[in-house]
Amino acid sequence: MRGHAANGLVVESGHRWTHLRINEHPDGGLARLRLHGRLTDAGAAAPTARTARAAGTAG
């Protein structure tokens, strides 16, 4: 991977991924991170449920 460049990585796997680990070296930081993919129905509902609990509106 190079600095000051778009570094694209393709993951072709049948597995569902839930986390991403980034090992950043102390050379100036990470400016942008874009992840592309699709959420499952359960994954799409999870942020909404967390937001409702934080707002105190969960049933």
C-alpha cells in the first residue's frame, strides 16, 4: 500500500465479516476509510436498536 494513493482491496469470500482491523503506523495517520458491502437484515436493524436504547425510546 502506498501513501497519497487510492489503495483498493477486494475480498472475495463467502463469509460474513463483522469487524475490520487497521494497523496504523505512526507516519501521519489515516485520512479516509471507505468500506463497501451489504448489510444483512439483522445488521441493518442493530444500529437502529442501539440508537433507540441510547435515546431511551426502546420498548
